[in-house]
Amino acid sequence: MMRQATAPVLIALIGLSCALILGAPGRTITSAFANDVLIFLDGAHRISRGQVPNRDFHTALGPLVYLIPAAGYWITGSLGGALPVGMALVILVFTLLAAHVLGSRLHPLLAVPVGAFLILLLAVPINLGDRIGALSFAMFYNRIGWAALGLLVIMYLPPLVPRPWQEARDVLCAAALTLLQLYSKLTYGAVALAFLVFLAVIPGQRRRAALALAAVLAAAAVAELFWRGTASHLADLMETARISGGRGTGALINVTLRNFADLAVFALIAGLALWQERSLRDAVFYAGCVAAGLLIVSQNAHNWGVITLYAGSAVAAQRLVGSAGTLSAATPLLLLAFTLPPTLYHASALVLHGALATANAGTPLGLPGFRDVRYTRLWSAGDHGFSRLYVGSFASGGQALQRLGPDIGRVATLDFVNPFPAGLGLPPPRGDNAWLHWNRNVSAEHHLPPAQLYRDVDTIMEPRIGINSLQLRGIYGSFIDGHFVPVLKTDDWTIHMRKEPRP
């Protein structure tokens, strides 16, 4: 039988291993969503140049989404190391929290597989539900949100045996997990806050939950003293919600069907626990795991991954093990059968990324700053070569800008994301959007006024091969034609420069 003290040690070893596999090579391998990855590299570059999210550029994502790669960039001095090393730091912090939460609340035979599941969920460089070969740090904030929320939900369980400083550690963990979600993506943070409020009405949990909520509010107040971007962040978030927030019941039905197998297994484990315990409060908790998880996924761009089902299953499994009933001996195997397939799947993708990064596989993205950001195609059926052409156009764009000499000033791109300031080490514009995703954060009805978007821009790159450049030309083209003039045209790019100097 595994000893209780063994679980935190094994969880720590798993987290350390994942952090090393991801961060040690110091390179980013991407075979999918290269345009999304560039958002975060541009954000790291902006922060290195002194910009602050929501004060100097618009974004609906929390500041940690940019501070994490900025930390990796600061440590390595390479944009290729920005995301893997930044995420390795997050994994190490998360592992410390997981070792305490899981080690103090779950039987060791439950704590270790659940810890491995959550850590690998956080570490794997793929969008949840994608194939192993679709390596990418795109939407990595969703994995942060899910892992943090999953671990927080398990704190519904009281400690098995109170330890020294148990309450203080619990409060610190709950507050840290909630803040991680709030400052990554507010969708998860709102659910985390609602969960803490739920805990605050449960006898035996009230003091911990109230202290955690107080700690979150205090930390948010301190953060605002330095950030001073909460109001503009909420405004950016509301603008994005006006464009893409309404998904309706159709999205919920699709999410339910895509995750039906997980829902069925969760219903089995939770049903057995309820049959054993007969707890109305637990029934409300399990229903919340389903409802909150489905609502979050319906707002996300991934095909699988209602992680609250796995966290809720861990709680139900502990209820069964703790009851010492007829099912207690088989429960760890049941939970292992649920968590092991995605754990192994994510481990395979993580090892693949580590091996390719170590081998320096793929080709650089074509700009000097991206020499360690490498694109490779891995079993990319259906791509039809678009990604290769899109990424391949960066080099010619950079060369064309260099031909214009040092007076190009601040450069913008009439497309999804702007790769040139980070890739060429140029000063980034201020007052623009971190990215422009058609019908997600920009549309014909809702968009930044062109005078505001291009207020700090001297040169505009208009691509022939773009993600949504044609749609953006429809709303910004007349302003560009009136205030900028084409100065150079290549096979892949038209370069516009401002007619008159910026005011």
C-alpha cells in the first residue's frame, strides 16, 4: 500500500520531469496554429519593450497570458524559449500547489494519477482534443485555466488529516489557483470565484473559503496598483463578448455530444458515490461540475476537455474510498481507467515536442527573432500547404522591410497578427489590438476606429497570403488608402508607408 507521504513526492517528480522536457531544449516547435503562437511572442516582445497589457494594447485575455512568455523570454533571451520556459515555470508552481492539495485530500492511489493527469494537461503543447501531431502553444491559457480550476474543485474535499499550517496552506493554494485563472482568462476566474462562494456556505469550509476570497481581493487590489488596467481589460472583454459571446443552446448540445463518453463515466462514478453517501450537497457539487464545465467549453475553441468532470470524479472516488464500502478497493482502478488515456496521450505529445525541439527539427519562421521558433508539418492532412505558405511569407516580408532602410518606424500588419516587431526587433505600435480575429474580437460592426488602430503606425504590411486580411481590408482599406501610400510590392506583400509624419 502506498504511504500518504509518498504521493506529494511522486507528484513533484512528475511535475519536475514535465517542466524539464518542455523547457530544457529552449525551442518552440509548432505544426499547427502558428498565427496563434505569434500572438504570445508579440506580447512577450511588447512587454520587453515596456508595454503593459490593456494599457498599451487591447486584449481580452488576462495579463498573465503575456507575462508568462515574457518571463521565459527574459530568462532565455530567445523568443523560441519564451513559451516553453515560461510554461515550465507555471508547471513548477502548479506542482507545488498540486502536491499539497492532492496529497492532503486524496488517497495516494488517487492522488498520483490525478496529479499526473492535471500536470500533463498543463504541460502538453497541443490544443485540447487535437491530434498528437498538432503541436502548438496556441490557446495555452485554456490549459492553465482548466488545470487550475480542476485542482481548485478538488478542494471541495476536506483534508484527510489536518497537518501543521493546513489552513494557511489551503488558503494560499485556493487564492493562488483563483488568481491564476482570473489573470489568465476571466471565464475560468468567474467560475473559481463562484466555487469559493459555494464553499463559503459549507460547514467546515467557511473559514478557509472566506479567507481565500479575502486574499484574492487583497491580491487583486495590489495588482491593480501596478497594472492599472482592470477597467480597460473589462471593456476589451465586453467588446469581444459583443462580437463572439453568443453561442446558444446549439453550442452546448455539440459540446455535450463531443464529451458524451466522459459524461457517462463521470455519471457512473458520481452516481456510485451518491448511492453510497446519500448527500444532497454532493449532488449539487456534481451538477455544478457538469454545468460549469459545459458552459466553459462552449465558449472555447477545443473539441474535448470538460476537466471539471475529471476533478469531480476524483472527489467522488475519494468519497467511495473513504467510505470503506464494498466498492472502495476497486475505485482507484476505476479512476485510473478514466484518467490514464488522456494522461498517456498528453505525455506522448509532450515527449514528441521535447524530442523535436532537442533535435532542432523543422524550419525557423523566417525572421531573425524567430530562429528558435520552428515550424514543421506532422501528419497534416487537410492543410493543403496553406500554413507553409503563410509562415514562408515572413522571410520575404522581413527582407522587403530591410530594403526600405531604418526609417520604417513602427510596423503593423493588416492581418490576424503582427509578426514583424518581434521578429525584427522593432518597436511595437501602441494603442492597437494584440490580434485581429475576424468575428471573434473584430467584425464589420465592432472594431477599433482606424485612426485609433493606426495612430502609432508608420508602415503597414498587407499580405497576399493572410488569415483574415481580406476582411480587414474591407473595414480599414479606405483609411489606409487615404493616409498611407504603397512604396513596395513583392510577390507576398504590399508595403504602405504613412504620407505625413505621425502627429
